[in-house]
Amino acid sequence: TTDTETTICVGEGTDDLIEVEFVDESVLSGESSTWVITDQDTGDILGAPASGPFNLESAPTGVCDIWYLRYTGDIGLADATNVSDLSGCFDLSNPISVTRNAVNGGMIQIAGTTDTETTICVGEGTADLIEVEFVDENVLSGESSTWVITDQATGDILGAPASGPFNLESAPTGVCDIWYLRYDGDIGLADATNVSDLSGCFDLSNPISVTRNAVNGGMIQIAGTTDT
């Protein structure tokens, strides 16, 4: 491309490898070289990798710049914490600016416990409300959020409630998973029927697995009539 800016999603577990190329490699000069990644706001040096492609998946939200550095002699790179600390004979390329949008769905558990599995009885007319809590709410990130309930065997989306507690009394027998979803932008949730349909910048928490044992005593009448 001819682009010098890009936006990536970090924290969702998928590497967005950034490959950089020279516009004209023949102009390069200087006895030593490296790449430098800096925080755009402060100029702090976040890393000095020897080569690309560059993987920023583990970085937090923010904007960083990727530079190519050519230099001769000692410019203080070993001890530098900010590009302003560099001195001597060196030249930095233009930057590649990377905006990092972070998403983190966190970890969840059944409220008041450390459990992530439970068994309930459905069909008997008594609501078994499942209350879920975050292990650490401080780690959550992403501009939008919802809960997603899926069939464990297929990944089919059974519901996307905005909040809990979750009442599965009307569901049939089976096993479902309750997830917390954090995302940026449009991930296709409105039209998705299965979690595999989601795409883009999103992160799901660990699941709360709910086994639903169904009971139904049916309806009876006196034989040959509708009398009770």
C-alpha cells in the first residue's frame, strides 16, 4: 500500500501482524539500523525490534508509531527511554501510526462463588435465576457490550440479553453457555445466528455452562372424557 496509518484490534487473541516496506531502499545509509516503536503522545520507546513484521496484540489501547532508525556510532539507544534521549548521528524515517483499539471480555463466575458450571431444573414452573459476576471488572474494555447465550453443542446463539440475572426456565433440556461480549464497531451481531458468524474487533469472556434438566408431568384426564 501507500498507507502510513492503520487501526488494529488488540486483546481478542488474534495477531494483527504489521508488515512494513521501504519506498526506496536504495537511499538508506548509516552503519547500524533497527526499528523503534514509540508511544505517539509521549515519544516513550516501547520497543526496538531488529525486524518486522510487528505484533502489537499484547499492547494496551492507544496509538503508537513504528519508525526505522539508521545511525552511526553510539547514539545512546541502549539506555534511552524516549526518542528525545537519542543524540549523535542518526536519522528516523517517517512513522507508521498504529491505532490500537482494545477489547477484553474479562472472566466471569457464578455470583458469590468461583464456579463456572451449574445444573438447573426447567419446566417445573420455578425460575432458577442465574446471577453472574466479573472476576475483575477493571480489565474490561471495548466500546459496546452485551451477554450472549449459546447452545454448547452447536454454538448457535439462543439470546443476547443486555443484562442478567438469566432465567432459563422456559428452555428445553440441554447445555448452554453464558458469555460476556465486549466489542468495537459492527461485528455482525444483529444478523448472527451462530458465534462463528461474528467478525471484527470483539472478545468473549469464559463461559458459564448451564446444564438444563427438564421435567414435565404433562396433563391428564379421565379416560374417554375431558373431565378432571
